[in-house]
Amino acid sequence: MYNMYYKNGVYITPNVVVKGDDASVTYKGILSDSGAHSVYMHVGYGDNWENTKDIKMQKTEEGFEANLPISDDKPLKLAFKDCADNWDNNGGRNYTFEIQSRL
């Protein structure tokens, strides 16, 4: 599990995220700790948040989880929101993961 943001409760697997593969994102951050009943993952690529979409995460014993097809090789940007529109965007820095190209 990629633990760059483990203190914030954000995990991504596999450790090396590759364009064309799927990644699994687990969220057990401040929204989960605050009792959110549902969490959405806001996804985009690059500094300008290109190709954005919102994915509803599934509540599990670990927090909230979602699978994410990696469709770009620009850095993956994530933020999370609950149904009351409260956001966890890492204090405005977002959660950013580098994407590797397939060899």
C-alpha cells in the first residue's frame, strides 16, 4: 500500500500506479472519522485537474474504498467530499500521486 498520505488516512495500491491499470483507493480520513455516511472521490489529472470525475466510494470496515482506472500519465489528483459537501483536500494541497508509463 502506498503510504505517502497514511497520516491523512489516504492509501492507494499498487505501490507503483501505472497508466492503463486500475488502482484501489482507501479513504479513512477526517470525513470518515467525522461519521460521514457517504464519501465521493474527486479525481483529476495534472496541475489543471483535467478529465475530472466524482466516484462514490463504498463504505467498508476499512473506511471507504473505490477502484479507479488510471487513464492518464499526468499526476493523479484526489480530493474527497461527503454528502454535506464537506471537503478533505489535504489542506488545499490535494492528494497527488505520480503515474508511471508502461514499459
